[in-house]
Amino acid sequence: MTVLVHLCGREEWSRARDRGGISPDAPGPDGSRFIHLSTPEQVHLPANRLYRGRDDLVLLHIDPALLDSPVRWEPGVPTDPQSMRFPHLYGPLPVRAVIGVTAYPPAADGTFPPAAPQEPT
């Protein structure tokens, strides 16, 4: 099974559990909204770009088969490797699709390494 991950703070995850999910907030190229996802091997790129030094991050491990909305693999930002594509969820992320949660602490210098592709606990 391919597992995708979503990066968020502990508080955001707590609120999402109370509401039943996370709503899309990033604007897509056609004006629709999406949720940024990653593979475990690429999650360090947005983590270092957006959250460097934060010590409250968790990785939500997602089973794509449990999603109700489409996932599109799209290019990242210009500084990402040219051929790299990121999964974007064009719809809400339901709590039931989250099959595990793991802490994602930064290194001593505040940077994040790639996440180990492992089964969540």
C-alpha cells in the first residue's frame, strides 16, 4: 500500500479530529482548493520551506484508498527537483483516511530530514 503524508501541527490535528477532517485551503491552478500531501521521502522539502525549526509537527499517514476526493500529482515550487511531483488532495481530508500519526521533530539545526517510510504507530 502506498502511504501519503500530510504535515501539520499538533493543534491543527486536534481540531481536525474534532471536526472530522481537514478542509482544503491552498488555491489550485484552476481556482479550486487542495490540501498539500507528500510521500515520506519528499516531505522534508515543504517542511524545511514552510516550518523550519517548529517542534510541534506531526505526520498524518494517509491511506489513499480511504479518500473521497481525487489526488493529483503536480509539480512543486521551482526550487524542488525538476521531475518531482507532489500529491495534492482536491477535497477534504477525512479523519478516517488517517491510518496513523507520528511526531516529526526537526534536527538540532532546525531542519527536517526525509521521513522514514515506515508503518505508523
